[in-house]
Amino acid sequence: MKKNSLLPIFLMFFFIVFSCSNDDDTAPPITAENTFSCKINGKLFIPKDHGGFPVIQEGIYSFADNDGSWFFEFGNRSADVYIYLVEVNKTGSYTLGLSEGRAHFYQKTENLMEVDLDNVTGSTHISTMQSGEIEVLELEVNKRIVLEFDKITLVNKDDASDKVVLTDGKLNINLETLYGEENN
């Protein structure tokens, strides 16, 4: 009799496990507005709304400066990705430079990237002169940007032998639809 009583529980467990879909396993297409995704050491990273300051809608905070510079902050409960691109006035490749590891990019003159893994490893990884390039595919200066990267290697700011590899990066931000036209 005990064997028969476990069968419904097993079937219910089997049904729940195999019927649930996990949207976190699918990266949004680069054509989807106001999206960012990449793999961090092979694991898919997609921004998610998780609060914080400033309030981040869908895990995305972004702005463009008058000189064509862009700042992006993407977060979820496990990591934060920061990208700063200087004077983006045309499509093409933008090489990353050496970051300081504070996610404070105000008035910087280089393209920078950082990943804060505080909730995973307690570490911050920064771009260096050898980190790689970001390719800007489409651009409306100070309004809309589409970019991608194949491979970016960041190093732990406290231990250069500890590296994080970001691959399959794609971003599509339209500030008018992200924040509404009245905020631009």
C-alpha cells in the first residue's frame, strides 16, 4: 500500500519539474529594445528588477551624456555589470581601457567595464588594456544604441590571476522607450 501512495507524489514532482519553463535560460534577441544579456563564465546573465539605488527598472539603468558618452548599469541579485563608453559618435569598435574598480566613471576618458560579483564571490573585476572590444552596431547619438561583444576578459582588482570572461554580449537600449520621452 505504501508503494501506491508514493506514486502520486512522484508523478506530481515529475510533472512540476518538467512542465516549468525557465525564462532565465533564454537570452533576449538583440532586436528586443531595452535588453542586455551576456554569459559570465559561461552562465547566462540577464538583468532583473531587484531594487537598489537608483531604482532600476528591469535591472537596467542607463544614460547618455551630451558628448555621446554612454553609461550602463545592469543588475540582478547575483551580479552587477557596468559599462562606460566615451564619445560614441559613430558605429564601430571601441577598445576597453584600465578601470579603477569603483564603478565611478564620471569624466573618464577611456571605455571601461566592470563586473561586481559581491553576492557570489565578493569581488570586483575590472577591464584592462587587454580586455577586448565592444562593437557598436547601430547608433542614434544620445538616444539609442545597439552593441555586441564576443569576448571580454576582466581581472579581479585585488588579484590579477582571478579572471572573469564575458561572452555573447548584446545590448539594445532606447532611452526614449526606457524612461519615456519626457525624461530625455
